[in-house]
Amino acid sequence: MLVSTTHTIDGYQATKYLGIVSGEAIMGANIFRDLMAGIRDIVGGRSASYEKELRQAMAIAQDEMQAEAKAMGGNAVIGVDLDFESIQIGRGGGMLMVTASGTAVVLEKR
């Protein structure tokens, strides 16, 4: 399935616009990983554990979006937007939310 942040794809024409599709992923953060990430932020450096969680959440959200487009009869999703939110829960934890949305379409080669 073609997925693009643009509204057109060179060499293809959208013959049907099927509607908005979306996928979401909410990942819980581990308190120990949060602590280590906080230390890395203070001393400077990257948090590999959060980067891995972010990549996984993005993949889940995009997979769900594509599955919804396929169920509608689409072979592509255009105008894709990825949104990221950090949700704080109490004092000790938080969650990472990723949402992918776009327009399901049927594309045909020109």
C-alpha cells in the first residue's frame, strides 16, 4: 500500500476518495526507563529506549491506518499526518500517544 504525506503521487491518479482513516497507539512508559531517560537528558544524550518506543508506536499507528484503508477498498493513503503526545499520569508515569491519519484512496497508474 502506498502511503504519502503529500496529496498527490507522481504517475498515479486518485480515482476514488474513500474517506478519512486513522490509527492510534498508546504506549506506557516504564518508571525505571523514565528515570534513566531523565538522567540522560540532564547529562546530554539520547534515550534509546524512548526512541525505540516511539518507532514502535509509529509503526502500530500506521499499520492500523493502512488496515482501515484496505478494509474500505483503498490501495493508498494520502495526506498522512503523524501526531505525537505525551500524557502524564500521576507523579510516576506517563504514556506516549501516536496518531496517524490520512485519506484512503484508490490510485491508478496514469
